[in-house]
Amino acid sequence: MTALIGALLLVGLFFHAVAALGVVLTVSALVLAAGPSLLGAKLALVAVFLLLANPTSTHAIARAALRTGLRPWRREAGGSPPGGEATG
């Protein structure tokens, strides 16, 4: 659900910061569904790795994008997002 909200509200590169949280929440739900087992333990390790790796990689990618001149999209009066029509 978090990834869907991010996809609707954010455009471009900076969408990935919100989408990463959706992946972590999905894996966490799988951990709960698997229960106390070897599979559950492996999924928990994947969730921990994602919690550590996603913010780090997203920060590095966003920082590199900002350094090369890419700026977050901002809605202007009557403007539409790149590659699509304005929804609101």
C-alpha cells in the first residue's frame, strides 16, 4: 500500500525512497505468515538487510542525481509531471 501511494504521489527517481518501504513491509508480512521456522528466519534476515541497504542505496542514488543536476519534480500552475498528465 505504501508503494502504491508513493507511485501515485511521487515522480521519477525520488519515488524509490517510498517504494523501498513497501518492499520491507511486504517481506515483514511474509515473515509473520511463515511463522517460527527456518523460512521465517531467512525472511527476517532479508527484511533486516533491506532495512539497512535500501535507505543507503536510495540516499546514494538521490545524492548522485542531485549532483548531476536532476531536481525533484514540482507541480507548477497548470503543469503536468514528466511523461504524463496531471491528475489533480
